[in-house]
Amino acid sequence: MKELTVDAVLENIPSVTAFIDGQLEALDCSMKAQMQIDVAIDELFSNIARYAYPDGPGKATVGIEFDEENRMCSVVFSDEGIPFDPLAQQAPDTSLPLMDRPVGGLGIFLVKKTMDAVEYRHENGRNILTIRKRI
Amino acid sequence: MKITKTQHGSALEIALEGRLDTMTAPELEGELNKSLGDVQELTLDFSGLEYISSAGLRVLLSAHKAMMSKGGMKIVHVNDVVQEVFEVTGFSDILTIE
């Protein structure tokens, strides 16, 4: 797995995105899948930057792995912040008129809809969130 | 992200180039806040937009609300990735997308 560890701050979203984009381009990823993965990075890394370390800045690691046979790409986000499972958030009720529903929670919902799989686990004091996408 | 504004009387067109995400959404929000005063019709041209995340959706929703009592807001030249984001989130039901 290729990994990048940076301070978990919003300002690092572009460098994390550039790191993953570089890997995806080398894998001949479709432009559409790459854009969808970039959106997922924006949603997930911004969550970590905003909520994982309420007492001050910490680190976050983003890794990428590729299963050649199935052309399945996995991007793994991990941090040592407060345990938090974003997948446990209630999905927004998209049947309600848009004007009547809170916009919060949309990000993770979007990630679930556009990725092939999203998995969360808490292990050895780390939040580990994995997204998988066939590219 | 690059923001280009073109004003025709009370109609304003804003063309976006790049990515509308956590880091760039505040730029668009700031631009809209200072520009919408006398604008009756707002057009957002997304032909140069690569993708949008939920941070961008929030800005679009507040712009949509601000324009509802006036001539409205429409979005033109939306690519596949952006269109899919609008569809899965239900934004395509409320926004005018041409």
C-alpha cells in the first residue's frame, strides 16, 4: 500500500487529492471514477480534519491499494482521533423536499452512493475507513 | 477554482472552472454574497467544472433560495459526474439544470 501521512487539516485536502490522483493516473483509471474518488476524499478527509481531533491538530494517513484482477481500487483513511463511525450517521431523507431537510449528512451519503463499498472499523486506537471503487 | 463573472443588465452569469469542494466553496459563496444584490437572473455555467462535493451543494442551495423570490437560478453545461451528484442527492428535482 502506498501511503501519505499529513496533518489532519482542511488545507491538506489538495495535497492528499494530488497524491491519490497521481496513483490513479498511473493505474489508467477512468476520469469519471477519478473524479468520484476525489469527491469522496473531499468528504472524508474534511470530516477527519473537522472532527477527529477536538483538542488540537493530529495526523491522518491516506493509503491506496489496487487489486489488479478485479481492477478494484481501495483508498484507506486512518486517524488516531476520537472513535467515530461516519457510516452510522442517519441517511438524509431524500424524499423530503430539499428546502425542508438539513444539508448535513449529505457528504457521506454521496460517498456511499458513488463508491462500490465503504467500510469502517476501529482498530488499535485508530479509525479506519476504506472506500472501494472499480476503476 | 476560477470564477468568471459576466453581467448583462440584471442578469449575471458565473462560469466556474476547476473543482467546487471544501476549499473552494467559500470563494463562490463570497462572490455570490457580494454580487447578487441587484441581480434578477443568475446563470451558473459549469462547462469547466470537474466535480462538486457536498460543500459546493450547500452554496448552490443558498444561492437557489436567494434567487427564488427573483428571476431564479439556472445551471448550464453540467458534466456526468456533477449530474450524478445532483441526481443521487435529490438536487436535480429542485435546481433548474439545462
